[in-house]
Amino acid sequence: MTTAAATGTATIPREISPGRRALDRLARRRGAMIALGVVVFFVVLALLAPGIAPYDPLATSWSAVRKAPTGVHWFGTDEIGRDVLSRVVWGTRASLLAGVVSVSISLAFGVPIGLLAGYIGGWVDALISRMTDAMLACPFLILAIALAAFLGPSLTNAMIAIGISATPIFVRLTRAQVLHVKVEDYVEAARAVGNSHLRIALRHVLPNIVPPLIVQATLAIAAAIIAEAALSFLGLGQQPPAPSWGSMLNTAKNYIDNAPWMAVWPGVSIFLLVLSFNLLGDGLRDAFDPRQR
């Protein structure tokens, strides 16, 4: 006879928190976990770039112009003898910084505006919604290029342009989630006991719309990385000689026939990082879905 039976008590299983269940569901998705590993690899690469890069990314060598990959230069050299591997490693910083900072700008502006529109409603919601629709009518990348050209070519201005261009997506998503959550019973109960509108919005509504925002932020980082590479390719992002995957592709297009490695490695890096963020976003979306078991 067990101790629980002898004392006449039953063992009550401990309830698992929703966050823990979401993490368990994410861990069971092999593709998402592989993607997470790739993202972590690139993050470590960016943080430890000074120690990982074998050469100075700005150092030139006229005796090693457009050399094919060898044991000395694993990824080859570019048109003025710079080590491609070192420039790819350092370029990771620009891409990840652009993705994270741009999405942070979008969240900082989009979430409060969407929360205001969805919670207050009325003419405030109508005004914000029409302005959001007007911005969404312009393609994301076209709007980012226009803003970057207006602000001037630099990585900082490119991040601001990408962040502003992606803001309407977070406004619309936040508004939709708030409209769904604000009619739930626990929100009505909080309103009935006399909580202020600000407290209800920040303490009861906002925490319950965070999961879809995390998923959208992950997917938006992938879009921001592509946008930064496109702006750098057009000369509106990271300025030479500072390394950037987009500017490396812009230079490599002139030597694609006799030095294809100049384009292959930055292109592969963009592909892997963007694909990983997309797969991770899909995995998070499934993990946060309460209908998944």
C-alpha cells in the first residue's frame, strides 16, 4: 500500500504552465530546432567576429586579388584582395543588427498604436486603420527604399527605414488580437471590479497578445535581413568598405564569371539565416497554438 493510499489522500498532478507546454511543443519540431541552432550559430559568429575572422576585413592585398578558395583563404578573396571569409563573418553583424533593431522599432511603435486602436475603438480606430491601410498599400520594400533614399545612405538610416516600413504590420496584428481579447470574461471581470482602462490594457490585454507578436517578430526579422541586403546592394545601406552581405553581392555581380565565390558565400549566408528565421517562426506559431497537442 502506497503512502498516499495509507493516508487517504490522492496525488494531484502539478499543472504545467502554458509557456512550458509551448516550449515542449517547440522542442518536438526538428526543423524549428535545427533552425534555432543555425540562428544561434550566426549570433555567436556576430558576437565573436573579432576572434573568429582570420583576417582584418578591410585589409587589402594586391598580390591576392580574386584568388580562388585555398587553405590560406578558405572563401577566396575579392577584387582588391580582401579575405571573403572575414568579410562574411563581419557582415553577419550588419545583417543581424538590421533585423533586430528594425523589428524593435516596429514593435515600439506598432504595438502601442495597435493597442490604442483596438481597445478604444470608434473614430480613433477608424483613423489609425485608414492610415495603416494607406501604408500597407505601398509594397514593403519599395517604401523602405524610398525612406532610406530620403534619409540618406547608412546602416542606421536603413534600419530606421525598414522599421517604419514594417510598423503597419504590427499595428494591424496588435489591433486584431486586442479586439479578440478585450471581450473575454477575465477582461470584463477586471472592468467590473473597477480597474482603470490603462491597467486593463497593460495588465490583462497586452500580456495575452504577446505570443502572436513573438511569432510575427521572428518572421519580420527574416524580412528585415533581406531588406537590409537589398538596400546595401543598392548603395542605401551599409557603406563600403564596411562589410555587408548586400554590398558584397553588389560588388560580386561584376566578377560573377571569373570569381563566383565572391557572390556564393554572402548569398548562401543570407539564404541560411533568412530560411532559419522563417522555419523558427513557423515552429513558434505551431508551438503557441493552443489547438496543438
